[in-house]
Amino acid sequence: MYTDLIAAEQLTFPSHLPVLFFVQANHPVTDQWIPEHEKQIEESLYGEMVLLDAGHYVYRSHAKEIAGKIQEPGISPP
């Protein structure tokens, strides 16, 4: 499993793929939570990360905020 984790750390999303991350702002175990997500979208033309003050399962506690962000005009690429 560790080798899979190491291999996955090198992966990124295709540059033209829209990516919208909703990420826990203050991870209790690692200070690399946000930087690791930032690395995944750094080459993305349409990558965005939204930090939420929440636990790991952000969709449970912030469903309204997530739905609102997804419905925003301009969230999809041209």
C-alpha cells in the first residue's frame, strides 16, 4: 500500500479538466493536507480549492456551501 501512496503522490489532473476541491482547512494530523491538494491542481487551468472549517467529511457539514459554489456562474470552463 505504501508504494501505491508514493506513486499517487506524483499524479496530477489533466490541465484542461475542471477540478473543484472542497478541503478541510485545519487537518488535525498533517500540515501537508492543503499543500498536497494544491500540488494536484497546480497545472490545472480550471483548478480551484475551497477551504472549509470542517471535519474530514466536509460534504456532511457544509452541503449548502458546496452546492452554492457548484452552482456559481462561471464555475465551468468556457
